Amino acid sequence: MLIFHFNRYMKYLVGISRIVVGVLFIISGLIKLNDPVGFSFKLEEYFSLGVLNLPSLEPHALKISLIVVILEVLLGVMLLVGFRIKFTVISLLGMIIFFTFLTFYSAYFNKVTDCGCFGDAIKLTPWESFTKDIILLLLIVILFVGIKHIKPIFGFSAKRVLVVGSLVACVVFAYHVLNHLPSVDFRPYKIGANIESGMTMPENAPQPIFDYAWTFQVNGEEKVIVTQGDYPEVDGEYISVETTEVQKGYEPPIHDFTIERDGENVATSMLQEEKLIMVIAYDLAKTRFDAFTEVKEVTDRAIKLGYKVIGMSSSTTDFADKVVKEYSLGFDFYFTDETALKTIVRSNPAVLVLRKGTIEQKVHYKDIDNLEL
């Protein structure tokens, strides 16, 4: 009787875990599949020196990104339909153990402050990501222990069609977003967003709170007094102070945007332009140079129509000037932080059209012909 009740409860636990894990893996995979380039940037952070110290993997980050996100979606589908159950559960267990290690490493050592688990759609702190992975790990362990309770919900042929169909759909979708831009833009630089508004700090916005641990020599002994800014009144000799952020303040969605030339930030004036075109290439050394022939055509036409045209890159001025000269471009490049440029658009190069700081058009270099001037 006891065994009967255990099996019954286990069956329910496995059923709930199966739905939760399957749905979460599909959602997480699809969000990242919408923006595999963005996820590859996150992987580059993990592979970099000072984090996992695997720089040899950085050039392969995009390929790894595609494999991981498609596998996430497929494993979620396979779990829900009950296809190759043993392989699916073991693969899920291996993947979540790996993800849990990454999120713990990020949280404990404060190396990568955003795991990118749900792309830019849902931002999680490192410890929130780790907690989420621990919960998923427990659910997948339940699936592993109660694997006999995972029953197929379709016949073999139907399951195979669903899994193969999911794979084909993922590949087609990945090909589309890689050759254009993400279908859904979750970033603060999406079409319709005003950059200046995104940098604005609201009135009465929460301010960061810090603890200050003051160390004094008092009567021959060290004494530590903690305040939140005020210098303590202590009859002793000051030794040192340590500062710890205990509560983050409000951070505007856009907080690292500049347009610099010769050490001067001209972002404010540029964002007031009635008709502005930005040619963005986050790293000119890695850009698609063959696209600059088309860039020249569209920017020359834009200049004749009264547009202000600027380039934006994190490359050196000398390198940028060489590109301008080689392709006879009618505009200069300004410096902007690489991370900010990668956030603005997932194409290198890309073209944006703005009106007084509001993004009206944003295109991949393969879609420059679609610009409407």
C-alpha cells in the first residue's frame, strides 16, 4: 500500500516537473534563438581571460550559441512529447548541471553579472539565475528518478515528425535572424525608443545605499563602526574604511551611451538632429567590408537629402579614418563603447535612422536596400 501511494505521488511529481522543465527550456531556448548573436556575446564573456580563461573558444562563440539554444528547444519538445526519454532526461541533467556551475561561478565570483538565460527579455541577477537553475536541477533529478513515469503522448511517427519539424523550424528561424535582425527586440534601443529618454533619471528615483565600515584604533584596540555615510564620532585614531553596496539604486535602461570625437562627447547635440543616420560597426576590424559599398551609396543619397550622417565604432580613430578613406565615405566615425554598440544592434555594420533621438529604422547590412529616406 505504501509503495502504491509513493508511486502515485511520484507520478504526479514527474508530471508536473515534466511540464515545467519542458516549457521553461522551450521558452528559454526560443528567447535566445531570437537573438543568438547576443547570446554569443555573453558566451564570449564567459570564455574570456579572467573568467573561464578559454579564449580559444571565443571565435566559436556564435556556433556554440546556436547549438546550445537549438538543443534547449529540442530537449524541451522531446520531454513534452516523450521522445527518446532516457537520452532526453540525461541530456537535460547534463545541461542543467553545466548551467548551474556557470551561474554559481558568476554569482560567487561576480564575473558575469547577467547570465543571459532569458536574453534581454527577462533580466536576472547572478544569484537569481543560480536559484532558478537549482530549482530546475531538482525538477530534473525528479524526472531522472521517476523516469519510468514519463510516458509518450503520441505514437512514434508523430513524435518524430514533431521533433524533426521543431529542428527544421529552429534552423530556419536562426538563419532568418542571423541574416537580418532579431524578430522581437527586447533592448532599450528598439525601433520607436528615444535614446535621450532612455538615459533620463526619473525624479525621486531610488538611490544606491552603501555601508561604510570605519576602523579606528581605540584604547589600543581596533574598533569597527558601520554607518551609511556619516563620519562617526569616535575618540580614536582613524585607520581605514571599507565600502559595501547593500542596495542598488535605479539605473536608466541606457546608461553607457556616448558619441565622442577628439575627447568630446557630442551625444546631446546629435540626438537633437531632425534627420540623423548612424552607421554602426562595433569593431571595424571584424566588420563586413563588402557592405561598405552599399553603405556609401545610401549615405551619399542621405546627405543629399539633408541627413546628418555619422559612423560609430569602438575602433581607433586612425583605423576608422583608413576605412573612410578606402571607401570614400562622406562621413566621419565617432567613438562609442563596444558593449553599447553591440546592445544597439546585432549587425556589424548596421544602419539606423533617427529623428530627434527616436529610432525610426534599424537595418542589418543585408537589408540596407529596405531603408526609406
